[in-house]
Amino acid sequence: MVNSAKRGRRRDWMKYGFVGPALVLLIAMNVFPLIYSIFLSFTNADLIGGDYESRGGLNYKVVFLAAKYAGALRTTAVFVGLAVGIELVLGFALALALKGRLLLKPVVLTVLLVPMMLPQAVMGLYWKLVLNGNYGILNQILGALHLGQPQWITDPALKFFSILMIDVWMWTPFMMLIALASLNAIPNYIYEAAAIDRASKWTVFRRITLPMSAPLLGLAVLLRATDALKQFDLVMAVSGPNDATTQTLSALLYQVVFRDGKVGLGASYSYVVLVLVIALASIFIRYMAALQKKQKEAPA
Amino acid sequence: MKTWSVRLAFVALILMGHTAYGQEKSITIWWAQWDPAAGLQELGKDFEKETGIAVKVHQIPWPSYHDQVFLNFGNKQTDFDIVVGDSQWIGRGATRGLYLELTDWLPQAVDISTIHPRAARYLCEYPAGSGKFFAAPCETDAMGFVYRKDWFEDAAEKAAFKEKYGRELTTPDTWDEFRDIAEFFQRPEEKRYGCSILAGRGYDGITMGFQPFLWSWGASWGDAQTYQVQGHVNSPAAVAGLEFMKSLLEFTPPGGNMADYFSNNDVFLNGSTAMVLDYFPFYPGIVASMGDKVDFFMVPAKGDKRGISLGGQGFSISTKISKEQQELAKQFIAWFEQVRVQKKWITFPGSFTANTELLASAEFAEAAPFNATFAASLDYLQDFWNVPVYNELLAVSQRYLGEALDGVKTPKEALDHIAEEHELIMLEAGLLK
């Protein structure tokens, strides 16, 4: 009896021993900075150190009142909405086209996947050269075809869309890959049953293909939206962090923290954004869960 | 036994070598990546020959130079002994205890009267004109125009210009003359353009490009004593200056609304543009490539007012290094400021001096085709705010000036926004009472 109690206590210590180091690291690297940055968000802490003091809620007041913060939030929302929307539609369309038998399918798939495997910052610089209004290859081709030569990265009406276009070019393959996986996961017998029922192609797409691939597509949307929300590399490479028409959340944060050195203000802005993102993500996850539940409950 | 003796001797040799290596003296200088920094590295070899102190110049690409320097200042000890800091940084460096104060030392090491007064004021002192030194001159720089001399001297062009404007085609002394010449050479169908001014959205491009218009039209960023901004940067004169600047975009190559230091260099080198504004250190490359097809003129005036953006950098010693390293850094700066060393310094591409004796010499004027214009430009140098919150002020001006040139806001709206936000920043920083 005594031996068994000892063994139990030893097992308990072993559990803590195994989990402990990871837990300490997690607290040191994640939990502590998180709590410390909440504290910093109420101060005038500076990047180059030195004493700082409390500012009360002034940082949060600045974030809510200064137009540039709302502007960056709006730019990011539009960017995420358009980028993820276009990538979803194009990626799904490509997946549908590649689902069947196709000559050189592995080669086509590999080529399509190349953009998303390249570093974003490098691609930003590469596209900046391609889109250069004076010597970029795109305008040279357009010129040779006697077409207009838009100023892709300097025209205020175009520079945001140029960054959007690069993002779509890079990340459509990701959507395509997940969409292809979701399409391949739909059992063939369902399509065969639909064929026996003489369902039209549109009905098959609307009633079988789309709803059955929705959960995986939803996951892809969530992953891409999270990633697009952090858009930084392309903005930095193409227009820099301080251009009002292309300034995303991350670019503004970089400007505030690393250029202006205002760590406290940057922390407060991050927390406002974090609350917004958590709220949106929660709504989306609940919607996805409801969709999955509905699918499970639907008659076979 | 013998093997052990050999091993011990080997370890002793390594230790001796290590000790000797540890005794080697060196200083590390951080600067942006460009020709003058490469020149400084070369010049540093002379210092090493004379003193035995090695000089390492660490070059950082311009777009990330500012951010890397101030991130490094966040450490307990900086990786550099000397930073060649932009003129606007001096307020932050001085008031935050990052730059070593040189007020007592500099006048003993360098004859201050030989430093061009504008360079001393904007590159070395904080507050400007206070006599408190936090830097010594390194690269004294100014803006100026490079132009196509061969186009200006072409007989057919001269005749056509005279017929259209009723005067000779010569380099412009006023902005109105400049506009006429830009309009005259604007021929997009021939891929020929009138001018390219500075409007880059990176670190400080558009702000530096706007300043000559601001000052020449008789306006300013604000009152340097009271830090009052309203009524200065958004005065009718400032609005008129920005409107004029914007009107020049009609005569630029495509993308001229965002032209930066590097793209201006490109549009001139590709032979498409008649007159291009840039800082003088970019010009040795143009001269090397285009020879006597090009020449230079000073930034034009409006009436009797002329203002030119200063672009130089000074040597500042980090406070976050040991006293011994600070002494070595001082030794290097004192050596660098000697006339004999300055004479060699100006022979490196894009390297300019603040030494008045050299600036006035025929030797300097004849050394490069842009030197005489550079020397004449120094008397008109002015600078952006160099207060500790310069970077926030700069971010605001970059943003709204960009919106004005992009047509998102009118020049008046943009300058009103700048005045409003600059005033808030000044208030928050405790500068404006």
C-alpha cells in the first residue's frame, strides 16, 4: 500500500518533470511577453530603452481617435476580403479543372505550386522590378503590343491592387491545393448516385461538390485570412511602411514601433487589433462548426 | 613526455596569439551603404598605418539604416563606436543620452572656425546654434540639379526655346525659369522628359524634395524657438510652394510622383530626362558614365529666396561603449578633420567636406565638375526638424505630402493635416507649450 503511494507520487513528479521544461519555456516566451506588453500598452515605453511612465489610457485614446489607425485597419480588411475571396474562387476553379485526368498533371501541379514556395519578401522585390513603370518587363510587353502602360506601383489608384495581385499570384496555389484535397475526399459513389438520378452538372456542383468541400475550404479561408491579416513583406517591398494607400496593420505597427520607437503605443494598437481578430475568428469558427454539424445531421 | 611538451608549446602559442589579438585596437563605424562609406573604409587604412588602430566601416543598406542603428541603441552596448548619423537624428541622440557630448572636446581637436557654419549648425550642434556639440562633420551634403548640357547647347534647341519663350536657353536661376525649361523638354512621344524632382515615399524622400519649395516660397516647417507650427507649414506661401511642386509632375517621366534618390539617378542615366534633382554624392557615377554631356546647377530660387535641403551626416560617438573605445573614436575623428586628411577624403567618389578653406580652393572647384555648384549651395542649406521626435514628424510629412502629390488631398488639406499632427507631436513631446 505504502509502496503504491510512493510509486504514485513518483509518477506525479515524473509528469511534472516531463512537462515542466516546456511549460517554463512557454511561460517565458509567450505568457510573460503577452502580460508584459499589456503593461507596456499603458506606458510611454521607447524602443531605445530608458525610463518610462504610465500614460493611463492615452495610448488607447490615440489609437481610437487618430485617423491613420482606422485607415490601416480598413486597408487590411479590404485586402484580406479581396485577397482571400479572389484566391478562393480562383483556387477552387483550378482545383475543379485539375480534378479529372489531365495530360502532364504532376508537372502542371508542380509549376502551379512554385509561387507559394518562394519567400514573400523576395517575391515583393521581384514583382517591384516586373511592375516598374519605366523599365519593368510587364510595361515593355504592353508597350510592344501598343497597349497602355499603367504605373503599377506609383499610381495611387493602382498600387494597392498591384500588391493584391502579387498576393493572389502567390497564394492561389495554396487554396487550389486544399480545394483539390477536399474534392478528392468526396466519395465517387455519391457522384454515381447523382448520375443515376440524372442530376444536372450545376445541381451536382451546388448540392454535392460545394457543400462537401466546404469544411476544408473554410479551414483554408481561415488559414489564409490569418496570414493575409499579417501582410507585411509585400507592402514593405513594394511601397514601404508609410504609404497611406497601402499601409496595412503590420506596416503601421512597424512604423510606430521600429521607426518612431513608440513601443507603448504599438502595444496598445496590437491589443485593439487582437481583440478584433479574436472576435472575428470566433464568429467564423462557430459558423464552421455549425456548418459541419448541419452536414453530419443531413440524411445520407 | 615529448608529445606533452609539444602540446603545451602549441597551447602557449595559441594563448599568446589570442592575447596579441586581444590587444589589437580597432574602431567600428556604422554608415549607410554608398560610395562615401566605401571611401571612408579606404581612408581608414591610412589611419591604421599611422596609429595602428584598425577602422572597420560596417555598411547597411539605406532603407534599413535608421531602423538598425536605433535598434542597436536599444542594447546595453552598441556594436559600433561611431555612427555616421543623419542630421535629423542629432536631437534624439543628444537628448536620449545616445550620443556622447563633444562640446568641450571638439573645439580643442578641430578649429571650429574652419567648419562651414551651416554644417556646424545642422550636423554638429543640438539645439542648432547652441554651441553644444554632439557630432563632428563627416559627409557634408546638399541637393543640386544635374542637367543635359548637350541638349542645352544644341543650336536647334536653343533657337526653338528662344522663339517660344523669348530668352536664351540657359540653366535656370528661378523656379519659373525651371518650369519653362521642363515644359520645353517634355516630349513623351520621343521618350524625353523635362525634369524629375524628389517625391519618394521611403524614409525622407518627398519631404527633402518639398523643402526647397517650402523655403523658397518664404514658408517654413515652424518657429524654431517656440515650435509653433500652425500658420507656418500651412501658410498660403507653403500651399503655393506645394502647388508649384505638384505642377512640375506634368513634366516628369512616368512614375515621377514617387521618384526617389535612386530612381532619379536611373532616369538621368537612361538619357530620358533633361534636369534631375538629387544629392551630390550620386553625381560621380553620372559623370563617370555620361562625361561632358552633363553639368550641374544650384537649386533655383523664388525671387530672392533660395532654400536647399541639407543631406549630410556627422560622426557621433556612442555613449554605450567603454571609455577606452570612446577615446579611440575621438582620436579617429580628430585625425579625420585635419586639412591634409580632408584633402584626401574629397578625392573619394561622392565624398564632400565642410572645411571652408578647402571649399574655397581652386583645387576643390576643379577636382570635379559639380564641386563649384556644391560649394555655392552650402550657403543656402537648411534642414528639417532635428528634435527628438523628428521621426514622427517625418512620417507625418511623408504621408500627407505623398497624398497631395497623388491627388488624394489638395495641397492645402495635406499641409493643414501636417500642421495639425505636427503640433500634436510637438505638444506631446513637451516642446510646444
